[in-house]
Amino acid sequence: MTTPNLPIDIALGVIIYWLLLAVAGLLLQNSRAISQWIFPAGAAGALVLAVSALSSLGGAINVAVLPLGLPDLPFHLRLDSLSAFFLLLLGAASIGISLYSAGYFRHMEGGSLGLLCFEYHIFLAAMALVFLADDAYLFMVAWESMALSSYFLVTTDHNIPETRRAGFLYLLIAHVGAVAILMSFGVMQGGHGDYTFSTMRNAHLTEFWASVTFLLALFGFGAKAGILPLHVWLPEAHPAAPSPVSAMMSGIMLKTAIYGILRVSFDLLGMPLWWWGVLALSLGLATALYGVLFAAVQTDMKRLLAYSSIENIGIILVGIGLGLVFHALNKDALAALALTATLYHALNHSFMKGLLFLGTGSVLHATGERDMGKLGGLIHSMPKLALLVLVGALALAGLPPLNGFMSEWLLLQAFLLSPDLPLPYLNMLVPIAAAALVLAAALAGYVMVKFYGVIFLGQPRMEKTAKAHDIGAWELLGMGWLALGCLLLGLFPVFVIFNLDHVTLMLVGKTLGSTAAQTGWLLLTPIQPERASYSPLVLLVIIVIGVLFTLFVVKKFYHGRLRRGPAWDCGFPAQTARMQDTAEGFGQPIRQIFEQVLGVIREVPSPYDKKPHYHGETRDLFWDLIYLPIAWVAERISALIGKLQQGRIPIYLLYSFVTLIALLAFVR
Amino acid sequence: MNGILLQLFQDTLVVLVAPILLGWVNQCRAWLQNRSGAGVLQPYRVLIKLFHKDAVLANNASPLFRSTPYILFSSMWLAAALVPVIATDLPLSPAVDVIALVGIFAVARAFISLAAMDIGTSFGSLGARREMLVGFLAEPALLMVFFTASVISHSTSLVTIVETLAHKQFMLYPSLAFAAVAFVMVLLAENARVPVDNPSTHLELTMIHEAMILEYSARHLALIEWAGAIKLLAYITIGIALFVPWGIAEAGDWGALPLALVALFLKLMAAGAGLALLETLSAKLRIFRVPEFLGTAFLLAVLAMLVHYLLGV
């Protein structure tokens, strides 16, 4: 019944369907119709894509050639397990985000919503094409459409100057990255002049040129992913964009870069060198630690999440690095473990971070406030939202039995196996890397308690927070889908790993699934049962039984009398909402401990100030160390070149004349 | 079948013994400070008193606040039930390895900190912030201690670790010695003991754990206190399992059970007395010296692992 090319046809169909929806949104210009019909229809397309991608994992490789584009340069498409996995990620996460958007954007003015709907669906289709592209030409076209459409989405509120600046920064770094990617493809095709990926797979590069390619690709994709020091656009662009767009960018778009790194280093380049892995590992650790430290001191809730995304990308990169090291040293079973952890974490992150960004969107809608220090107590006015965000926050904090813990557990297992490495110094470095990773994971717990506690718990700090309306049905549906994903991905790891097997089989030729399920689906055993095992479902069931049992015993033997009264607070009578920790207060220990790294600027009023003014800020050190010097140099060079531009036609004619003479002199 | 019986026996044992262990520590401390002390059963009397009182909830307490004591109690109970204290064949132990065990402690910490912020008092959020500060440093240190034991025994399963270490010769392993020191420091910090926190203080500026549970009363407070006692027991038994596992009954060896019980009893007595001695000899640290204290623990644990790689033992 199934024709061999069915999966890629379905994927292409969904892409065309999204493009049609984009145009329909542009034509309709009616906010009610767009929010109630187009976005849910987009979600339905995402569902079809996700189901088809899931079923095509491990299926035959699909290829297609589209006679589009330039003459003699058709588009090559290919759907293999790696593409299918990322299409699954795209589809599964965007179901929730599109459903949510149906509710979120319903009050937006029709014309601008039409435009947004257009860009939104182009963005979706472009990301799907990135995963399907099988030649450098189509890849770059899709990659640039993705960058441009997301740039326009980021600058939706373009009348705010900060938003325009954030958009510019994003576009700039995206293009610096794109140039590096283009150059890496250029090196990789090895002078054949044929830019299809299949040529690149067969071009046997020397170690030197392979390394150049890898470094260029790491730089280029790193700019998109937010790897240190190219991370600066994330904390600017994410708060500027509307929340569903932030969710899409953080949850899905960052993963296109991960896809690119995996595609280049494991598939196109063939055999990696071990020091690539060490480089990726160290960069990943630095990124993870840096991201989480900055997340801990943020006061804007979306900036906090953006820095947390940087951290998670760091963790994913650590996994890739570990996989590269293992693969290069022919420990492919271990490489499969590390890559499973990596892919698992990428999938988990798109659910967790999507959920949390959507949560901030609802908070923003209900209160109009992004500063955590002005929120508080939302658990009373928005209980449904509070519950859903709690799931996401606990998952992102890496707590069992949710999904964030699951992938970190796998990654730590991979680390603990590294003593088997044949390189003497390397196997000693790896435990230290594990220590740094664990530190980042523990700090993530701090960040999430701060995030949830300051926004949702305590007393409301403003009048309007106390009266905020809870989320509507579309929002509930979208966020509920993502929260359910967080729960299921955490509880049933064995099934997830079975599906990830197809990808690791393709990348390193080994799988984990049959080992992982050797004692049944309930218990996850990545190597041997006596070596390590974990069962999130059992853990959850026991804790629930424990809670119910305790509740039962207490109900049975306790008299059950309960009174309500004012908070006690050590008998202190004049409690106000302003005495709770703000976001800044909660981050104060981190700021004090890591003052050297964080670049803290503080202005504290003196006791005699008539108008006391407090200002605290943590600056990203990379601004002062890298970006501002580069900007300064660029401006200087432009100023020099600017001297050529006199604005007078005779001078320009003179330039042309001199150029002609020079050319004649050389070419003759 | 026997394994399940043993598991149930251990579950009951840890819940019932935990308050007595706490009483024993307090009694030892009283003796060392030349006081007569309230007896080892005092924690039970406190629990009974609390269970007789009327519960008072703050007006704006959310469901999260009310459910936290139960989640805390249940997760600590699970943690203590997983540690092989008297025998190594526990049917539950494959479900949770050492990394997940650290995860369970982290769950408990996250919930109690969130509950502390729920009422929105100044002390609550202060306590939560400090608890998370202690937590984010203590958690990696604890994991590194476990990792040291894991690379020695090639396993993260607590049962395998204990079985491997129990078969080692009785001699000093430098890596384990470093790890043991780090573990004791983490134990002090995580259980709110001097020098990191003082369990008997209500002085505003110094409290961590007590600040978080100020708003709890009656049954909720009782559950939290009980969970605290179980947590102390869990940590001490983890220490016993990692560093002095001798005398534990191995799988299928039923004859060794009574002996294992006696050994456990003696070890717990010694550990409790040692804890009391440590607490009496040291003074409470300023809160901003705590990161140094825990940073030392973390570095010692990393050092333990490096020593294992360098010396191969």
C-alpha cells in the first residue's frame, strides 16, 4: 500500500499547505477568521507532519528532485532518519504553539495579524525545508527564508526602538553565521562544483580541510544556536518577539542549528577527529555555565528564559562533543548513548521551553508586565496557567520523573563511561567536565525556583496581577499538549529511545534501544542492569502511593481541624507585598558569588539623597570584550572608506576612469 | 517474595527509627554541652504534640503550600527506603540509581522552597533563596561523591556500589577518603546542621531551613519535621553504605540479617554521636562563608575522582 516516496510527499504537502495558509492569512486580514481558523489549521498540518515523520523514522531513505530554482540547478530533497527526527520535533512542538497562537493573537488588529500569520507559516515551512534539503543551494535558500521570516516576526512590535535594535542584532549575527555556513559548504564540495550533499559525502577531504569545514560549520551554526560568544542576540530577540514566536524560535529554530552541526559532522564529513569533540565539549560547557549564571540574575522573565535556552544549547553541544569523541575513537556504542542523550534533550527542550515561553505570553497578556519583580501571586488568579507552568519549570529544572531529568541522566551515564577511552589525558578531563555539567544542572534548579516562585507565588505586587484572568481554551489546549509531552517523554524513555535508535544507527552505526529495554519497557538500562537502571514511572507511582498513604493515615487519625488566619512571619505585623524577594533579591547570592564573571554595575543612593535612585545591572562581558571593539573597528574602517564618497559626479567619473586604466594595465 | 518483605520491613524501619536517631543526636549534643537532655524519644513527643494541634493556614496559602508536606514526606521516605541499609536485595532499588536519588532530594528541595515563597513573607523567600544557594552547591558535590564511588565500582546502582565496596580489602582508599570528607560536609549542609544552619535557632538573620517552614503548623509541620528526620537518616545510611558497608547482608543471605541489624544499629549510634561532636565543636558560619564551605566540598569530591584516575584506586 505504501509507496516508497510517501513520507517525503507528505512532508512536501504539509510545506505547501503551510505556504497556502500563509497567503490565506495575508488575504483574509480578519483577526477573528485568522485566529480561529488559520492557526488551528496550521496545527493540524503540524500533526500530520509529526505523525508521518514518526512513522518514517527508520524507513527507507526518500529522495526527490524538484525542478525549481535556477536552470540546471534543481532542488534536491532527502528524507532520512535524521531529517525525520527533526521534522518530528518541528511538528510535535509546533502543534502546541500554533494552537496557543489561535488564542493568543485573537485580539490583534486584522492587518498586522495577517502579516504575522504570513510570516509565521513561512517560518514553519522554511524550517521544514531546512531539514529536507539535500543540496547546499536549497539549504541556504531555506536557511535564509527562515532567518528573514523570523526577523520580521521578532520585529512585530517595530515601533519600539529596542525591538528594532534587537531585530537588527539578530539579523546581523544570523548573516555572519550564514556566511560561515556557506563557506563551509564551499570547502566541503572539494572543487567538484557540485553542491549536492551526496557529492559532499563522497568528497574525501584531507584532515586539514575537514577540520576547516568543521570549524566553519560550528561557527556558522553556533551563531544560530547561541553558542558562546555568539549568544548575545538571544537575550535581546526573545523578549522582543511575541511569546509564541519566542517559543518557536527557542523551541524549534535553535534546533535547526543542532541539526546542521549533526548533519555536517556526522553525516557529510564522515569520520570526525577526536579534538573536534573536545572543542565542542568545552564550548558547550562554557555556554551552559555562562547561560545559567546569567539566567539566575535576570529580572525580565523572557530574558531569563532566553539565557536558560543558551544553557540548554550548551548541554546539547556537550552531548554532541561527547558523541564526536567516542565516535572518533571507535567507541560507537558509547557514541550512540551520547547522541541519544543529545537528541533526547533537544526534543525535551523544545517541549519545556515552548511551554514556558507560552506561559510568559499568557502572563504578559493578563498583566502587561515582563518584569518579574512586579508580578507575584498569580497562582491565585491564574491557577490553570500556574499548574501548566509548574510542569514546565520542574522539567526544565531537571527534576525526576519529568523529561529534563531523563536526558540529563542519559548524558551523565555517557560521561561515567568515558574512563574506557584510550587517550590518557582525555579520560581524566571528562570527569571534570561532568562536574561542570552537574553544576550547571543544579543552578538550573535555582533559576527555575526563582522563575516560578517570583512570578506565581507570594502576594501580588500590583493591583492588576490580583485580578488577572486565567487562560482561555486555545491557550489551555496548546500548553496542555506541551505539558503532556513533558510528562510522557519523561515517563516512557524506553519507547522514545527505540525511536531515536534509527537516528543513531544512521549517524554512528550503533543503537541503544535493545540494550535499554533488556529488562522490559518499565526499566531503562542503557548498558547493563547492574551498571545503571532507572524507572521514572515506578518512581512516580511510589511517590504518589506515598502521598496517598500519608494523606490517608493523617485523615484517619488526625482530628482535621483547620483555621485560616493572617500570615505569622515571626510575629512581624506590618507585612506588605514589597517585603518579598524580588527577582533581583532572589538572584543576589549568585551575583555576590560570581561577581567577577557577571560584570555587575550598581548605583546605590546615599542616605542623603533627596530622590533616592537604585540601579542594578549585570552586563554581558562579551559585549565589552568582543562586540564593542569589533563595532569600533568597523566604524573606523567605514569612516575611512567614507572619505572616498564625495557626492560629486566628476570625482566618481574619475574613479571609474582610474579603475579602467588600472584594469587595462593589468589585463593587457 | 522475600525481597518484597524485606523492602516493606525496611520502609517501616526507616520511618520509625528516624525520629529516634534525631533524638539520639540531640541527646549526645546535650551530654557534650553538659546538659541532661530530653531523652532519645523527645522527637516523638514533639510529633505527637504537633499532631494534636489545630492547623493554622495563612489566608493566601495555595494548594501547593498544603500539598508540599506530603510530597516532602513521601519523597524522603522513598529516598530512605532505597538505600541498602541491612540487605542488598531490595526490589525497588533498580528503579532509582544514585543520580535519580540526588534528583529525589532535589525535588524535595524545590517543593519546600516553592512552598516557602507561597505565602509571600519576607522570611519565607529569604529562607527559600538561602536553601537554593546551599542546594546548588551541595547537589553537585553530592553527585561527584557518588560518581567517585561509581567509577570505582563501574555502576551507578547503589546496590552494586555497596556490593563492590563491601568486597574491597579493609584499607585506606585515598579517593574514598576525599569523598568521605566531602560527603560529611554535604551532609551537614543538606540537613541544616551547624556550621551551615542551626536546627535549634529562630534567630532571623541566621536561619535557613527554619525560615522556610515558619508558616507551617500542626500536622503539616509534623510531617515536615518527620521528613527532616528521615532525610537525616537517609544521608547517614548513604554514608554508611558508601564508606563503611561491612556487615551488610547480601542477596539471599538470610542468616546474616540479625547481624546486619546489630551492625546498622551500632553504626547509626556512632554516626549520630560523631555528628553531635562535630556540631558541638564548630561554630555557625556567616551565610556568605557557606559557598566557600560547600565549594571546598565540591572541589574535594572532584579531587577524589581525579585521585582515583591518577592512582587507579
